[in-house]
Amino acid sequence: MLRHAEFSSASAFKPTLTTNIIKKTKNKYQMKKYILVAICLLLTKFTFAQDTTALKISGYLETYYSYDFNKPSNNTRPNFIYSHNRNKEVNVNLAFIKANYQTERVRGNLALALGTYMSANYAAEPDVMKNAFEANAGIKLSKTANLWLDAGLFGSHIGFESAISKDCWVLTRNISSENTPYYETGAKLTYTTDNQKLSATLLYLNGWQRIKRLDGNSKPAGGLQLTYKPTDKITLNYSNYLGYEGEDALRTQRFYHNFYGIVQLSDSFGFTAGFDYGTQQIAKGSNENKEVIAPVMIARYAFAPNWALAGRYEFYKDKQAMIVATENLNGFKLNGYSLNIDYSPFKKAVLRLEGKVYQGDGQFVRKESNVDYNTSITTSLAISF
């Protein structure tokens, strides 16, 4: 999946342009400073000027350390991993400050973030947006019905996991979560029934995890999400995405489906199962498709008030590199297994330890040789406030 940008630069500059380049760089840096200052001032103004029940300031910080037994020379985990992707270093996966404004008819979110998650996922985005975790506004279209229109940058409608690891049952993300959008930009129309059991969302998007639409691509993308909660212990969801990848001259259609169910069997035991299936044209106008198949299962058991265990099995098959690039002649095909233990001394903090093994024929590199396994241990400390 092309989450990373490719950059190019001129090999030389004319000496007569040096002064102007320095001035432009300095002005650009100063402009960024002014924008950040303005945002801080606006947040401060709203904090004191608005009803404290309407405006809420919150934050999140997750640090981590991961050890990859294949010992990558560049200290970066395999290329299909975008969260917790640095090896043998204490680092910040995700940290953000968020302002949320909510009234009966208006809502909005603004969150600025940093961390290795942001660096990996936002590499292709414009500089001014590389730290934008959320930026959206919404209005309620009906006085009686729960019908909302939201626009801007928001979390993905695909999958049961998010970038906020503390809210997920396991420390690291599954392969399908890593290789579907974490965030989206566009507009969405959401309807929820009065009893909150059924919600439906229709989306108009700039593309597959894109803030800025790809240059040369004139086609928008879209999606649908249906969520049904028959009880407070069962969640059933279907989401899809339909869009075109690549520039217009070569664009190919992608159609992606995500199904999942979450069942809380008791206060201490829960089970999640998901299944992703996606197709994409081999070439523009072709009737042949590449495909992705990705089931995942997670079980979680809270064996004490502050302790929990979770295990995961996942399978991912992308034979023709529809999303995951690989040099393996047989395509990308993996089985994944993980086990983690969580300790939460209080509600807003969690300390986690996870062991994970990926198995795939010749999919990994160790000491410049292809190997079948990738084993890692990751620990993290996350707090919210």
C-alpha cells in the first residue's frame, strides 16, 4: 500500500537564486509559527468564552519499545507496518491534543498530533497537514431526527480498530487495519435511530487515506457504513469503499468490503471476528481483478479488575500486490499470531506487553537472506487525559 511519498529534487541550483530561496524558506517557517500561535490563541479564547459543557479539551500519549528478532538494519519494521514501526528504540507512537465542541445542533473536532504513526501515515500529505489528526465540523440537519452532516478530516469508517491503541483490545494493529485507511477526508451523512441500535453513514471521499487528492486523478471516492447493535453486548458492522487508484490515464477501480462482529459474552470475556475482501482492476478497462482476503479473530479475557489477556489470529493474502508491495514471486501471504497482557492501574492508563509472530514463505529478510518468520516483542505505556 502506498502510504509513503516519493520525493525528488533538482540536482543543482543557480547561484543567483540562493538568496531568494533562503528568504522563502525563512518566510515559510515564520508562517508556520504564526499559524500555530493563532491556533493556540483560538483554543484559549474558546476555552474561556464558551460553555464548558460544550467544549472539551483532551489528550492522548503512547510511548513504546519494539524488538524485531530479524534485526532490520534501518531499525524499521516490515513495510506493511505503519503503527509501532520503529525497532530497538523508545519512541512515541502517537500523541495528540484535541478540542471537541458539541451542542445540540453543532459539533466539531480539532486534534494536532505527532509520533512515528504520524510520520509513517502522513508522509504523502502536504506539510501543513502532516500533524492534523482530526479537523472536522458537523451540523444536525433535522430538529427531530438524528441526522448529521460532517465534513473535513476524520477517522476511517473501515474496521474495528483505530490509531488509538489504548482503545483496542491488542497493542499493535492487525494487517488489514494497517493496510486500510486510518483516516479519511471528505463529507459524510450519518443517520442514527432514536434507540441508537442502527446507524447508517454515506461518505464522499478524496481517496484511499488521502487528505490531498492524487494529482491527475479527477474521480472522487465513496463509501457506506452500516452498524447494528441489537443489544449493548453485540455490534455488527458492514463497511465498503469504492474509488479509483492512480492518475486518470491509468486509473483502476478498487472495491473494498469490511465485515466485523463484536460480542461481549460476559463482563470478563469478549470475542471479535472480522473479514475483509477487496478487488481492484489489473489494468484500466480490464475485466480481471486483483484481490485481497483478510480474516482476523481476537479474544479478550479480563481475569482481574486491572488485568487482561488478549490473543489474535489473522490471515492476509494479496497475491498480486493490490495493496501490499512485495518482491516475493508468490505474492504477499501471511499468518499472524499474537498474545498480549495489559495492566491498567487506573482507567486512563494502560501498560501493555505483546509477543507477535508472522509466518509467510520467504516474506521476510534477516541478515540479507529471505526467511519465513518475523517475531517481535512490543511494550507500550499509554495515557489519556
